[in-house]
Amino acid sequence: MNKATIQLETLTCPSCLQKIDKAVKGVDGVNKDSVNVMFNSSKVKLEFDSNVTSIDAIEGAITKLGYEVKKSQVK
């Protein structure tokens, strides 16, 4: 499992957080229990299986909602 931290544009409402949470959890290969969308810091932390999905696919699920991904860090 890889750990990722994704920095987003500033989140402005709690419903944004719920949409992003649902979209990220909907990506195959993402550990659903590990997804943590942090409203105050506008970050998403998660674990994913790089054999099943990529950070690009996870970012794509977020950008498809209309939120800008500023940067991602994968460990």
C-alpha cells in the first residue's frame, strides 16, 4: 500500500468535503477506511494499492468534481 497526501484548493463548505470523500472512496484500489479529507487544511490523506490504481486516477476523481489539485505526495 502506498500512502498519499493530496493538497487541494481551499475548501469552502462541508458538502465539498463529503463529495470529495465519496469520490476518492469510489476509486478502485483505494483503502476506504484510510481516506481522511481534512477541511481546515484542504488536504486528503489516503492509502491506495498502486497495482490497482494510480495517484493520477485519484486526482482525476477529484478534478472531475471541479476541485483543483495543487500537489500530491506519495510515499
